[in-house]
Amino acid sequence: MMYFFDASTPRMADQPSNPYTFFGITTFGKVEHIPVEQDWTADVGVLGVPFDLGTGYRSGARFGPKAIRDISVRYRIGGPKPGFWDLRTGKHKAACRIVDLGDVVTAPLDWSQCFDNITRDVGRILAKGAFPVVLGGDHSITYPVMRAFEKYEPVTIVHFDAHTDYREQVLGVRFGHGSAMRRCSELSCVTNVCSIGIRSLRTIEEEVNELKQRGNTLIPAWDVHENGVASIVERLPSGKRVYISFDIDGMDPSIAPGTGTPEVGGLTFPQARALLEAVCERNKVVGLDLVEVNPQYDSGQITALLATQIIVETIGFVFDGTR
């Protein structure tokens, strides 16, 4: 069988805007790629951190940034008219300049050098006055990310997770993904941490007591399930500079199986979305990371898709045209 093309019909390559998102280079949401070390101007800088040396159970989160980018092309928030039209509100959101800055260079076995590279590259984003969106990687990366905020005004971390991540150490290791929030809380730029979705049976009583004694907030997943999001809102920070650190295992594994340390009884997407919206409405959000996506355990890319939706929605809440 032979196919013939009408010469009067423009070819796809000649079209001003190709509607098929699987064409071209894969960047987050099909936005422009500019290496982080080059000269660029943007409202939002997306940075991948393919690092999972801090993992204590199933490794593979180093492939998280790629997995998120691969499915994110469906959203196509870049282009001449950036962002998306929100059917729920009838508003155009995320109408800001977003660039994909590539990945932090991560050296095998040398976690200290990797952390320094993360702090350096996030610092480059902050120096531009841009909003960092960091794609993990395991949760240990949040500590070097937050070190980049040391020269700026203090922040409160809003932390979505199944685990407190408040271990002092594990086998003498103090910078693993199970210690991320404790290490962050020791930084001068972090005032306190609000942890949402905690539910692991491996939670240690002494760590929870220390977490609360230091002025941090813990909101278990069952509080959200049993009492609803509206009952939680007043326990969230208000009028603060907030950094959001979102571990995908904060979500229920039925919708987020692709993660290293899943825990049953997690948040639903409508719950997480409503909480993120409330955090963004009540505070000045200055950055976001989404960590622990592990495509080796994902099914049909649903975890990566969920992660992308959370990121895009959060950018939309921060850059919604009213603030």
C-alpha cells in the first residue's frame, strides 16, 4: 500500500505549534531548557537532582527527575502562552516564565560533593530571584537545598510525608533521607516544620516528642481522613515565608506505588491539592521540592503523573495572577 500527501497541506514540521507533545527534547512541561550555570531570566527554575545515596530501603529515586519530565510533556505549560487554564476556577494559572535548568551533577559515592553541588545550583536560582522547583531524588536532598536559603529571610517548611524524617542518625549516618527534617530544622534559616500525612508504624515516640518540643507541627494522615481538610487549615502556617517539601510517599500507595518506602493509608489527591492550595493562599511560598519518585516500582507512570500534577498545580497556586 502506498500513501500520497497533498502538497498543498503543510507538513507537521511546518506547523507553527506542534500539538503532539512526544516530539522534541523532553523538558519539564516542554519549557525551554537553559543550563543552570548559563545566563537566564525566569520566574520559575526547574532543577533535577538525580541522587539517592541517602536511601535506606529501595534505591532508584535517582531516576525520578527523568520519570517526572517524561510524563510532564503532556502538560505543555511552556510556549508562547505559558501556564494552563484552570477549569475549576476559570482562571489562567502559572502564566509565568518557566525554564528547565537541567540536572545537578551528582558524583557516585561522594555525597558531600553532591550536597555542595545541590546548594550551589539552588543558590544560582535564588540569586536570579526565581522560584526553585526541585525534582528529586531521595528526601536527603532537601537539606542541601535549604542550605541555599541561609542568606535569605527565614522560612517555615511545610512537609508532606508518610514519615517524620526526624531521625538523629541511623548507624551513625546523619544525612540520610530519614533525617532530612531534623537536619533542616538545625539550619538558621528554618524557623519550624509542619509535617502533614505522617502515619508510618516505624515512627519512634522519642522523635515525635522532640519534634513537638521544638515547636514543630505534626498532622497525621488520619486527622485529614477523619476530620476533613477544612479542620486542618487553621493548623497550617499563616503569613509566613514557606518552603514546600513534598515526599510522594505522603500519598496513598494505591495512587503512588512508585516510591521507595510506601505506607498504607496515605492522602488522596483531592486532599493534597486542597492542603497545598490553603498553604499557598495563607503564605508566601518561596520554593518547592518533590522527592522520592522511584520509577522502578511505578505502574503505568501513575506516580510520575501524580507528581507532575502536584508540581503544576502548586506553580499555579503560587503564580495565579492575583499575588
